[in-house]
Amino acid sequence: MLSMMNDRIDKIKRIQSGDDSYGISKLFYDENNNLCRGLHYFYYSKMKKRIKSYQNIWSFIIQNKMQLLRGHELEEYYVSLSEQYAYLLFNSDQIVKLEEKPRPDNDDVFLMTYFTYNLILSAKSILDVFAWIIKEAFLISVSLKPIEVSIIFRDYSRETEKHAKFKKACKDNLDVKLCEYLCSDGTQTAFSTLEKHRDIVSHKGKIHIMIHDNKDTGEVNIVKPKDPELFRTMKWGEQHKKSNREYEFETCSQFVDAIVPILDSLFVQMNESVLRCLQMHEV
């Protein structure tokens, strides 16, 4: 009996020690093929290369934070931005890595869900931090409750103009270029889509990330619904009644590719406007 048990244990050990494992490298090579050590160094460097204006505003805040009216708060917010953006890029890389597997399994779906959820939370945190940077840099004299501070102006909920006061304050105090960018349909659609995903992850339950086996091409991919509410509001029998269902799904990297460029653009435009504002009101 003991021998049979030991045989089972040895078999489990052999299975666990196989090649079917997931690892995250701590060694990286930069664009000059120089070896870089450490996730922290690599992803913070990657963030600064994508957002080249980050160093300018960060240096200005550090050098002048004692003279700036909200210097310490702005320092904290920009530290948070750098951290969340590094996490965003890390999760994005892990999503791409998982999608490169030719035959994903349920464990890969679990990992994909984990990294996608974390990316969503980091991306929404970036929007929240930028809203507070606007509040501290441009709207110091405007009285706002914390719940009113948001750059997601388009109201998809049934609440009445929850962020209308913040939107009006932005129109009255921000430079025209930044305000037009924030209020544009494309920007607000992207922000609202991200908020819908975040609300489900944080408050409601789950987004149904799943394996899709394309019988025509033979490809097996991990996909998610474009509308994160899909499967949450539909009964099982209704899921197969709609036509063109393949168009309702996307890979997680397609979702990332739609979100990250918006955050890049927001980051760049915010840095330029905030730096100009701080330089004008320095000391």
C-alpha cells in the first residue's frame, strides 16, 4: 500500500517538474543589447522611454516642491503614476506572452484573467491620479468633493451629472488643447469603456475571459467580450441566439492596444500642461 502511494507521489513530482510551467524573467536586454537586471529597473526605464516628458516634470516638482502650493501632493501623485504605469507595461507583456502559446489551457486562462484584471486596475488608477493632479495643479480654488473628481465626464450610469462640476471647472481653468482632448468623444469613450471593465472587476464579479477554438482556422485563442457585461446579463439559452457572435469578442492584447495609446497620449499632454501651469505659478 505504501509502495503504491509512493509511486503516485513520484508520478506527481515528475508531472510538476515538467516543462509546463510559467516563469517571469528577471533578466532583460535593452535596445543596445545590454543586459539589464531586475523587473523594477526594466519597467521604470521602459516607462520613461515611452513617456519622455515624465523626467522633466518630475525633476521640476522635486526641485521646487517646497515652493509649490501643492508640491508634496504632486510628488506623491507622480510617484503613483510611475508605479502604476510600470505595472501596466508589465501586465501587458505577460498578456502578450500568454497569447503566444499555440494551445492555451484553463491554467493559461486563469493567468490571463489575473494579468488582465491587474492591467485594468492600474489603467483606471492612472485616470484617477490624473484627475487629482488636475485638481491640485489647476483647480486649487474650486471646492470639490472627492466623488466629483474624475476625468470621465460621460455619464453611463443613471446618476445625474455626477462629474458635471469637475467638467465645468476643467473648461474654465485648463488650457484649450488639454480640455478639448479630455472632452473629445474618442477620449471619453475609451475612458468609459475602461471604467465599465474596472467596475465589474472591483464591484460586480468577473469578466468572462475564455478559450475560443476556431474550427475554421484551427487557431485556439484566449478572448474576452468587448462588452464586459456580456454573459452577466444574458441567460445561457440566449447566448447562442445572436448572430455574428465572433465580432463581440477580442483578444486581451487587442483590448490593451486600444487602452494604452490613450494613456500614453493623456500622459504626454498632461505633463506639458501641468509643467506650464507650475512654472507660471512657481514661488
